[in-house]
Amino acid sequence: MVGTAFDVMLSGDILKKLHVTLDVDVRKATFSGWPQDHLGLPLKAEMVLDIPVIEITLAEKPLRLFFDTGARVSFLRSDLIENYPFVAKEKDFYPGIGEFDVDTYEVPIKLAGVNIAVNFGNLPKPLEMALLMAGCDGILGYDFFRYFNPVYFNLPGRLLSITKRIVPIT
């Protein structure tokens, strides 16, 4: 994440074997080799390239998104967001491309039966092509935590459990 200090970065090759609960409000990550109890909304996940892929709905159409809690900006295919209201210009970073500017748009989606609005940007064309080759329509990033917290990853069982916030963070 651009401009963010961090102590460690774990990727899917390690996380896919674990049960992980992320609670961003208290800045806590819990790791376990065994399933944990969690009472949130169930969300099926498929693993592609060691990254969870989840389904959202946009205008009654199901879409597949990489779920990347480390992504500062969420992204959708450019043809999907061109008619939504502009929100802001953001900076993001990707290895091999470096830092880049991205326009973001407020897009209403449905996730686990819950209507939310996420600020999605357009990826640089080489990244968008790679995303499409992986069979995905976008990336749901950290913006997710405005509406849901905590989130439980049962990646060995291909399941997430998300807890809806009573009041979204603005």
C-alpha cells in the first residue's frame, strides 16, 4: 500500500493453509491451524493463484473478484464502471509497473446479500488483461472493511464469514 509502513506481508501461499480472523477496528489478526467459530454471513471462496476469489453482484450480474485485503484500491473491468459517478483520483502501486494514478467511481454492488457502494478504479491495461486471463472481473480491496468487520477466512474450507457493520465507516 502506497505510503503505508508495515512489519510483515503474508501472501496466499502461507495463508491458504490457515484459518485467519482479521479485525481492523482493534488492529488484530488471529491465525490458527484449526477452524474457528464465527457467526457472520457466509461467503464462498475459490482459490485462484493462491488468492481468494469471491462473487459479487453488479446490476443483477454475478462477477468474480479477487479478494485482496492488502489492496488499497478496489478495481473493476473498465467497461463495468464507466457510467458511475467519479469519486476521486487515487495513487496505487504494483510491482513491475510502479506507482500509478487511478480514477475511482462509486459503484453499488451486492456482497453476501448486502447492498454496499464501493469505490472502484480502472486498472492499467496490462494488469486488467492479466486479471481477465485469470477469469476475474476485478479486485475487492480494503474498502470492504467500511462495511464489514471482522472477517474470518477458512481458506482450507474455501469459505469466508463476514460480519456486517451496524453503521458503515465513511
